[in-house]
Amino acid sequence: MNFPRPLFPAFLGLVAFAGAAFGQRTIVVDAGHGGYDRGGVPGQRISEKDKCLDVAQRLKRILQAQGYRVVMTRDSDVFIPLGTRCAIANNYRGASFVSIHFNCASRVGANGIETYYYRGDSAGLAASIHRNVVSISPSENRGIRRRGFYVLRKTAIPSVLVECGFLTNPTEGRLALSADYRQKLAEQIARGINRQPAASSKPLTSSLKSLSLGDDFVKVPPERTSGRRSSKARSHKSSKSTKSKKKKSSKKSSED
Ligand code: ZN
């Protein structure tokens, strides 16, 4: 192009302004795990990394069709360190970061959808994505939780991590194996990014209601409690093993 030099930077600024004015936003889509990191628990039958990538790629196509610029932290079955994922995200100021995962648990009964955020600037996006995903899923609403996961702490842009159901749960595992269902998940995540209202609201799982702050938010202690180490400062997941009353629960043990 033959712009006189002094005008050229101004021209670029105008292009950027026009892009912003027309609402073109960048979304960094992060498919969890990959390569040797399958995700989930050892011996898990449904591979988490594949389902994350599939939903992420569907989300990419939907968002691109809507005019978004989409950056994938991985677009194939490769291992990308968490630091690299955050570095990719932090290259795009004004973007949002959405990390796609599926959950797992040693207890097959564990089920439901949960969405995580860390910084306050991410709470609105988390709520919007969560409400939309929960509204179409037969799974339980486990709420929106604040947790210091690496990709949520180390990204400098609004960042959300969606757990799209438990692959270790028979019902949710079956759903995750369905391409139709994975497409619906991607569509709802996209609706959440677009801040569209959810089709319907589903109440929080009753066992979580006592912890609820309203609006699907669940009060969860932060992952790291700097300086203060009380007995309450255990991590949410490790507290399960210490608190379990195995001897009391003499329910049928499903041996598969
Ligand atoms: Zn995961």
C-alpha cells in the first residue's frame, strides 16, 4: 500500500478501531489436556482429551461463523504446557479465554456441570456460559465456582473453565459419546460467550443449595490460602478422602 508514512500507523489504528466497532472479538479456545496427557483418572474408558478437542473444534466453527476471531491453544492431539496456553491467551488483549474440560471422579455417581472462574472480571462470562450449558443438559447443575486453576490465574484476560459433565458417570459418559450432544454443548458455550439469555434456568443441585450465593454461584474456598493454614484450608478434592465414612455407607458397591 502506498500510504504516506506518517499516515500509515494512523491507518492501522483506524482498522483496529473499525474492527472493535464492528464487534469483532477474539476468543481463545483451550481444549484441555492432549498428547500423553489424556485427562481424567487412570484407567478411565472415555478419553477426556479427545472429547475436549472435539467440543473445542465445534465451538471454533460456530464462533467463526458468527464473525469471531478464534485462536486455538491446540487444534490436534498434542500436549501443550499450561504456561504456553496462558502465554497464547495473553497475546490477545481484549480477548476472552474459554477452557473446555470434562470431569471425572472415582465415584461413578458423581455427575453434573460446573463452571470455574478466578478473577472478578471473569464471573459474568462464567455465569453466562454456565446458565446456557446447564439449560440444555439433562445433567445436574453443580454451580459456578471460584477456583485458582493455573489457566484461570495466569491468564490476563477474562477466563473461564467449563467442566461439561463427568465421563466417569454412565449417563454423562454416554452423552459425551454423542456427537449431537457435543454439538449442543458447543452451541450453548457460544451462546454464553454471546451473553444470550439461557433457554431456562435449572436450580442448583439441592445438596449445593446451602452453599449457594444465589445465581448459581457456589462458595468454594480458594485453592491456595496464602499464609493461613487451618484445618478448613484443605483442598476441596483431597478433603473427600479424609472425611469419607466408608464403613457407614454400606450401599451396594457396583463392580461394573
Ligand atoms: Zn480436564
